[in-house]
Amino acid sequence: MDKKDPKDLSKKDVENQVIEVLKTIYDPEIPVNIYDLGLIYFVKVDDEFNVVIEMTLTSPNCPVAESLPNEVETKAAGCWCVKSAKVEIVWDPPWGKEMMSEEAMLELGFM
């Protein structure tokens, strides 16, 4: 996305920019980005462009359970138009392969 004057951006513009950044983050054990893997449940943007990302992990025992949410938060906060970013880890609904995008399912041989 080209940089615009922040007052010309909508919450949807900011959400889309954050999603594009999230698509650059990969699960270290699975060669698919975390967005297409279905780990991101919601990207919520308020009127001041504060972002809350609701995400899960493939399992509670995920080896990157501490580092991955921090990476997501840091990269989302690094978007030029984001005022702040916070990640909330949720376990309900539990992650399952049906949450993956078609592209991810093809990449992993599930289709």
C-alpha cells in the first residue's frame, strides 16, 4: 500500500495493511504464513488505528508459543499507520486444519 496521509485512511485500509504484514510471518515448523494457516482470528482496528489481533497457535505446547505472538505484535505495531498493536492469544475455538486457506491446504497436500 502506498503511504497516504493517515487522515485519508479507513480502518479497513489499516486492517489490510496489517494483514499483509502478517502474511510475512511464518510458522517455523510449517512452510505457510500464519494468516493463511488460520492462526489469525481477527484484526480489529479502532478509530485511532490501535490494533488488536486475536490469534491462536496450532497447540498450547507450540515451541514458539512465547516468541510468535511477540513477533506478530512487533510487526503489526511497525506498520507506519498503526498507533499501537496488541496480541490476544485465544484457544477457543481450537485451531484445526479446516481453518487454513485453500492455498495453505494445497501447499501442505491436504487438497
